Amino acid sequence: MARALGYRPGGILSLAALIEQYPQAVERDLIDRGLRLRQLGTEALTWCDFRAIFAYPHPDMAVTRAMRPDEWQWGLTEQLLASAVDALTLLVWAKTKDAQKGRNRPKPIPRPGIARPERIGDAMSIEELNALIGWEV
């Protein structure tokens, strides 16, 4: 459960850390369920109930939004839609003269939390590669 919340301590300590770091988000999620944080530790809201609510937070919960402000909007559906758009854009580009010459390749839709790899350098020719690894041609 602690790993699901991103904390190292287990049990009540991880739940206490969650409350300490995101008090308003926790309160909001509890209010949505007709509960209050002040009820924690009572019959109305036991620690086990609290853990069950926050062990696997849904993407639309306030805690999820607070923990991952840039990523919470991108669920599986959004990822698949972006992949489909990228594939269609690439397919359309493949039919152009630019594609035949290998230039102006369309860039994928940026995904939150996923950094695009930076280009390290220019490609080397086959002759340069052969010289680098010591192959005689």
C-alpha cells in the first residue's frame, strides 16, 4: 500500500504522511464520500477504511491531481488517442514528397511526464563507422 502512495513507510505512517502533504486533497476526497478527516479513527472512518480509499486512488481523485499535477489528465484513453493521432499523422506524412526525402517528419503529441529524447549528435557515414570500429572494407 505504501508503494501505491509513493511513500516508504508502511501502514499508518504512510497515511499520516499523505494527510500531512496533501491535507486539502484528502479532505476533498473524503467529503465526496460523505466523510470528514476529523472522523478518522472512529467507527465512521476507521484507518482500514481510510487506507482502502487512498491505497489505489482513481485518476480523477483530488489526491491524484495533487500528487501528479501534470499527469493526472492523461489516462489510458488519452494515451491511446494521442498514439492514434500520431500514427495517422505519420501515415499522412509517409505519402508526401518530404517523407520520400526523409525530412520534416511530424513530431508526436507531447505527453505529460514523458520527456522527449534529445538528439545527441549527427549521424555518421558508413565509412566513419567502419573506421571507428576498425573494419577494413
